Amino acid sequence: MDDLFKKLVSHCKEYGFIYPSSEIYDGLSAVYDYAPNGVELKNNIKTYWWKSMVQMHQHIVGLDAAIFMHPKTWKASGHVDAFNDPLVDNKDSKKRYRADQLIENFLDKLDEKINKEVEKAQKRFGNQFDEKLYRETNPRIQELKTKWIQVNDRLVKSMSENDMAALKQLIEDCEIADPDSGSRNWTEVRQFNLMFNTQLGNIAGEEGKLYLRPETAQGIFVNFLNVQKTSRLKIPFGIAQIGKAFRNEIVARQFIFRMREFEQMEMQFFVKPGEEMQWYAYWKSKRMAWHLALGTPAHKLKFHDHENLAHYANAAVDIQYDFPFGFKELEGIHSRTDFDLKSHQELSGKKLQYFDSELNENYIPYVVETSIGCDRMFLALLSNAYTEESVPDSEGEASTRVVLKLHPAIAPVKCAILPLLKNKPELVDKAKRIFDDLKFTFLCQYDDKDAIGRRYRRQDAIGTPFCITVDFESLENDTVTIRERDSLKQERVSIAAIEKIIGDKISWKTLFEN
């Protein structure tokens, strides 16, 4: 899996998806730039999310709040006092880690040991194997399970009580070593606030302090009444937003999975108090269906309930994806109660209540949130799409290919127009006319460099679902060959039919119907 991850990172650079930021100055840690194909894919991800939230739901509207907000916003939300991660340094390697993640990785290793025990037994007993019974009765598995529960309970308690000494003790008791050096020589665990701060104009000191927003949600909460009144919405309703957020991560690694500047796609759904859990279940189901519609295999996605709830939540679950480095959070669904609106109402002195005409009363709504990292979604899609495979009836260099099997609706380029030979002006002219016609409808590429096989491989590597080849028969009867990326099937069609054939395949409707 490490090898796959390295190939994926290399592929992103080579084929114009992601570049290291400021690379000519040796880059900047955990900051990346989206390259030509990357920005198209990322925009398509955002479009799919936006359409599925706003266009497909009558009672959800959009917002684009500013990155800078009044500093009291972050006092009310709890970020000033509580937006911290537990930091620990290794004295020998001089490397810095999040203490809770070191312990979570230890728990993951216990899970792996349990699963390996099950796999060995499965091979030994074959069709007679009862996995449920084995997990419940095998002494080794019971021992590992007991240890997992004990460590997890201590982790949850330490985090909820902000007990840094208990976290340090847990690291020592579990004999957790530095993943890189193997050293167990740790510093004390201490809190580290994740917000970036700056100054307002030329005002120095606390009076002029501003923060780069660590999440997009608060821009929605402070605009709750503005949106409700101008859009004339009745509860339940939602507000969706896509925007940049910034966190001064202690450990930013694993490529674009954890960055200091990232993009969120969030929707806050305002509901009547007491109805939040039914909407929580609704959005869990809806959001999982959104991922599955893209063709992501069900076994690569799973729900993971939070045991250590945030201060604002009464229920929380992650949708995790099986990245090359294991199952990690892709999206969060949270029941945030009325914490945010109530906190902003108290600190601002302005009422943030909804008048329910059916009940004839005012109340502060409860909120169910769906929040997904656009960059993580990008990485998950690439991880799932990246495929190395042999090509039938081919030899030598052409016998294998790297292909990104992305859903056609979100692929960066929808089709490539390829003249069979570039030294034949009549083929080039015909191909360019087709390109000029199709570019009004969807993003196309024209390519006449190298042999046709190599051009196919280039388009496969960026995930282009269709290649249109213009040959000498095209000059005689106005037909072309359409090659489909995944099946490699080639079909002869009229030039006049290209737009509809490809348009139907790449339509957003194909995703929404799923």
C-alpha cells in the first residue's frame, strides 16, 4: 500500500494534478497547488456536491461567507479556548506528533492483529469457519479485544478531561515508539491551539487580532437569520457552503490528506429540537449514497461512530474511506444541538431564534451538519480510480497501462480529439473542426503529438472517458471512432452524433439517479 501511495503522488505530479507549492523554493510543508487536470477534477467534485445539496433539495440554499470574521465569533464557537490538539515531541528524533493519533494508531494495530488471527483461522477451517463464534470465543482475540477497550476508554477519558499527563502515561504504558526512529523518549504532552492569527490593518495587539477561519460552519451560523428571512425558508432547511479553511496542524502529512490550507464542503441543516436524531439518520444514509453513486466499492467505505464527542455534539459519525494508508475520515455527520446559535446569541446579544408559525413560538433550532474535505475527497477518488492493468492483444510498452477509472461526470477532460496522423492536413483540419464544435458543450483536448497508442495512454492516465479518432474514413463519410476508456471498446459513429453520445454518458443525471 505504501508503494501504491508513492505511485499516486508521483502520478499527480507527472500528469498535472497536484504540484508542491512554491517548488522552485524547495516547497512549503503541507501546502500544495492544484495543477491543470487537478483543478478541473476538484471543480467537478465541488459541482457534484453543490448540485446534490442545493439543486436537488428544495429547502437547501447556498452561502459564501468571508474567511475573516469578527474575533468574537471564535470565542463564541469555543475555538479560542478549546480548539487544541495534544502535542508531544520525541527528544531523540526531534519529531512532533499528536499524542491522540499515536494512541489511535496503536489501537489500529490491535485491530490488525485481531483481523490477522481471524484470517489465519479462516484459511485453516475453510467453509466450516464461523467468524462470529471465533471472534467471541478465541482466547487470543479476547485478550486483544480487552486491551483495545481498556486503552480506548483511557484515551476517551483523557481527551474529554483534557488530561495531558494521563495521555503521556498512556503512551508510556502502551510502549508506543516514534514511528520513524523507534525511540520512546517523549516530552510531556501539551496543548497546541490550531488557529492561525493575523492583524487587522495597522492595529497591533489583542485589539486588532483576527483569525483565519478554522472551519466554514460559523459563517453559516452567524448568517442563519439573514438567510432564513431573505429566502423565506421554513424549518427544516439547510445552508450549504464551499470554502477555504486553515489549521496550523501539528503534523501535516500523507500528501493532501492533512494540510494547513484546505477546502471544506459543509451543509448545516436546521431542525426542530427533538427531531435532530431522525435527521441525523437521514443525512447519514444520504451522504453514504452520494459516495456510492460515484462507483466507490461499498467495502472501501464504512461508518465510524465517535466515542469522544466534541463539546457541541450529542452524536457524531465519520464516513471513513480505505486510503492506501488505511481507513481514515473522509466526511463527518454531526448532530451539533443548539450549541452554536445559542453561544452566538449570548455573546452578541442578538436573538438568533426561529419563529415557528405552526407552534406560534420562538426557539433556537438544532443543527445537523454534514462536512466533507474536498481535498480528502479528491485523494479518495484518485486512490480508488488509479489502476495498473494489462492491455489485451498488445505487446511491449503498449501491453500495460495506468488508467484513472473516474466516473465520466467528474473526469477532468471529457473527450480527446485525435487525428490519426498529424502530417496529413486534411485529418488535422477535420479534427480541429470537431474540437471547435464540441468545446461549447464540454471540456475537450486536441492532441496530435506522438503515435496514436501513446496518445491513448496519456488520456487513460488523466482519466479521459472517451477518445475520438479522426481517420481517412472520416473524410469520406463523416464518421469517427469513439474509444471508451475502461472497456477499450471502439465504435464507429457519425460526427453529428458525438455530442449526444458523450453528453448522455457524462450527464450529472447519471449520478443523481443513483
